[in-house]
Amino acid sequence: MDLLSRQDRVAGAVVGSAVGDALGAPFEFGPAGVYTARFPDGVGTMCGGGGWDPGEATDDTQMAVLVAESLLERDGLDLPDMFGRFRRWAAGEPKDIGLQTESVLTGGDPWDTAAALHFQINGRAAGNGSLMRAATSAVYFAGTGQPQEEARAATMDAARRIAALTHGDRAAWEGTAVLHELIRVALDGTDPIAALPDALAAVHPDHRERWATVLAPGWHPDLATEFNGSVWPCLGTALWALCTTRSYEDALASAIDVGGDTDTVAAVTGALAGAVYGFGAIPTRWTGPLHVPLPGYGDRVLRTPDLATLAGLLDGRSADAVPADIRLP
């Protein structure tokens, strides 16, 4: 990996995720090859479409911003506060919201039981909605100066807790935990692929084999057994796109070209690739039009400088305070 400043990588992860979200949004639910068909010369732009303005970020980034602001304003992980922010946002009628997330946030159940009750009733809760918003929390909980095992445990535990607010299936918790850890090591300037075995070893035993399969070096999106709106092929595709390309821009193009849930797959890819290649690798033709409205929060719109500042604040805070009295099963 190139020698980049941590600041560059941190901004790359947060802005990179938002850029991927906005770039992929117009192609959502399209077929494979959608990006190449639109941009045969390979020079993609923030084109808009599908109800999205050029450069407009979706619910993926909107929720990531809410996660960030809760962590900063509450000086750590305050799960009831975070859930309340999610609920206020959902009531603001965002243009898009995942069916599972919407059900959990609008059902009226308490923050600590809503996702579990949804899973108990529906039996399915392994959507990629907890992955899509993870870039900001991954930066916050990356920490510095801790022994590797402690840092890994802390960031993966935080990821599980945040994922569990809306997703009752532990598969989603574990996938988000792996993403947190891969971003953590990338921010340190380490190859996230080399860190994958240790991350998988920290996955819950009941879920380790399936995650090891979809994150294996030879895995390809064509091998997916679910739509990439599910947590497994979403993260698997993002890692595949990172591994099979050599730049931030090419990684996003490959991710979007898979088709399907293009905004979220590209958001996850963008977080990883941004942490690896840094903010400077993100084309200005993408960062320029980028904007993040926040339904339920008045007329607020965040732009690239706002997201970069937010990333710096997240990285500068202490990341060791997770309430010990809040336990996951």
C-alpha cells in the first residue's frame, strides 16, 4: 500500500463511502454491466436518475451521518440516542429506506427489542442495511495505539451493537463487524486482505464458515446464492471489487457493474477503497456534486468538506467507551 497520511485515509473512508452511494444510486436494481453501458469510456460521472439528483446520497449515507453525529454528540456509543435519531429520520419520509429498516424503525417497539421482534416474526433480517452505514462508526472505533487483538475486539463489538439496532439476524452483525475491522487495519496502512484471517477468526463460530466462504480469495459475485441486497454477497462483492482492481475509481466501477443493489454495494466498496487509496484518489468530478440531505432534520445538507470534517472529528475522539451493561446475546 502507498504511504498516505491517516487523515487522508480517514477522509477517504467516509467520503469514499458517500461517493459510492451517490454514484451507484441511479443504477439500483439494474442488470450487470450497467456502469459500462452508461460510461463505455470508463469515465463515469454523477449522472443522477431513478429519482436521485446528480451527486445525491441515499439513505446509506444519511444513516451513516446520523451514526457519526450520535457518537460525537454523546461522546460514545449511546444506543437509545442513535435509535432515536434513526426513528426521527425515518419519520421524515426519506426518498428511500430499506423495508426491514423501515419496519423496525416505524413499528413503535422500544429500541432494545424492535429488531429482535422483527426477526422473531419474519425470520429474515440479514439485509445489508447495517453495512451501508458503517463507514463512520468504523472510523470512530478504529482507535490508535491499542494492541491489535484489543483493537480488533473493540471495533467488532461496537459494529455488532450498532447493527443490532435494526437487524436481528446475527449474520448482519458479524458482516458489519468484519467490515469495521477491515477498515480499521486499512486506516493503519495495513493491507485489509492480509488481515482477513484474523477478522474471520473473531467472527461468531455459528457464522464463521459462511463468511469465510463468501470472503474467500476465489469468490466471485456470480457465486452468490442471494441477491446482493443481502449482507453476504454485498460485503463479498465489495471485497472482490477491491481485490481485483488497482484504484478507487476502478473498484467502484466494478462494484456497480455487478448490478442489483448498486448504491449499497458501491457505498461499502467506497468505504474500503477510500481507506486503502485515500481521499486524494477520489475524483473531484465525484466529490464536487456530492451532497447528503437529512430528512427529518430540516434543510440540512452536508457536502464533501462537511463529510471530511466529520471524518476528522470521528478519528480524533476516544473510542474505548462501549457501555458494559448493554450486552448482545
